[in-house]
Amino acid sequence: MDIIQLIVLSLVQGITEFLPVSSSAHLILVPKLTGWQDQGLLFDVAVHVGTLLAVLLYYRKDVMNMVIAFIGQGFRKNKNEDARLAWAVILGTIPLGLVGLLGKDFIEQNLREPLVIAASTVVFGLLLGLAAWMNKAERKLGSMNWVDVLVVGGSQALALIPGTSRSGITITAALFRRFEPQEAARFSFLLSIPAILMPFSLYMLELVQAPDMEWDFLALVVAIVLSFISALGCIHIFLKLLEKIGMLPFVAYRLILGAVLVWVFLPV
């Protein structure tokens, strides 16, 4: 991987990991348009480290409060809001883990086609637009119940379909449950912590099983730093934009991206 490819893909991954626009669609389209080869396992590990550090830093107060509350009150009958939110993140991650574990081979063999990604990019983009249009924006995370956790957590499993966007589908589900956009995004980003940890753990396991793999430590550091900075900036800017422009620009972008994917990959 040359330095230009490293920089571009690290920035693309960092930016699209948390926007509701599908990182998988971008990481397929960019190499296709540039003729670059697969970025490799070490790159995937590095950018996952960067994006994980970014969301942990941005939500460090939430994470710390959730951990403390879970340890102190997690198994009590009357839990405070932080303890309930910690349980929501844990339970909301289970569907993703189960579907990922049971359906990994099927997904890799059947759903990583460019036209499947194009279709899911468009369909789930339209669903995001519908959720934003219907959203009454009347609830905060303190009012979250187990139905909300089931709906949002269950929807996260759909993100295993390339092109869906994990943040996009969880924000969509939360908007349908009448959460304020800022609150929907906050819960989506908190859910991303275990969601990123799971593939990161699998990547690390593969690395341990491939001891002869060549390591380029400088390239790894660059990938981690760039994905961290771009992801951190992306989270901050996205939350600010939600207050001013809502979801419509992201819906429009998804429709355009889906059309580009069809144009590039549809056989003629």
C-alpha cells in the first residue's frame, strides 16, 4: 500500500464509520475507481483502533458514568439512567453479535456484491429519510425502554448487509421510536463501541494466527492517527450539523452514491 492509498483510505474509513452513509460502500467504490488492491488485514486493524479511540474519547464522560453505574447498580432493581443506558448498549449489541456469528459465511459469500451494496445504500437511505420526516423528536435516552432496545439493537444486525450503514440504521430505528436526532445519534455512537470491538477482536485473532505477516509500523501509526482524527472530527461536526440541516443531505448523498455504484458496476 503506497502512502496516497494509505492516507485516502484511512480518512475515508474514519469519516464514513460514523456518518449514516455506509463505510463499506465507500471502501469498495474508492479502490474500484482508483485501481487499488485490497488494503489488507493490518490496515483494517489500524483503522478500527483509530475509530474506537475516537468514539471513546468523545463520549468518555458517558462511558465512564455508564461503567461506574453498571458496577454499582447494574443488577439492582431501581437503576439510575446511566446503569439503564449501559444495559441498553450491552443488550442492543447482542443481535449484531448473534447474526454476525451465525451469518458471517453467508454474508461474505452472497452479500458483498457491488449491486447489493448499491441497493441497500438506496433502500436504507430512503428509510432514513422517512424516519426523519416522521420523527416527532419528543424523547431522550432517559425514557428508553426495552422495546426501544429491541428495535434499535435488532436493526443494528441489518448493518451486516454491506451498504446499510450501522450508524444509519440505528439512527433510523431510534428516529422511528421518536427520539430526538441528537439522542438517536448519541445512542448509535455508544452502540458503536462494542460493535467496533467485535470485528477488531476477530482481526486480532487472525493476526495472531498469521505470525509471518509483514508489519509496517509507520504505516500502521499513520492509519491509526488519520482514522482517529477524521473520526473524532466527523462525530463532532455531524452532531452540530444535525441541529442545522437534519438528515436530508445524507439521504440525498446516499441516493447519489447508490446511483454511482450502479453506474460503475452494472454490467452493460
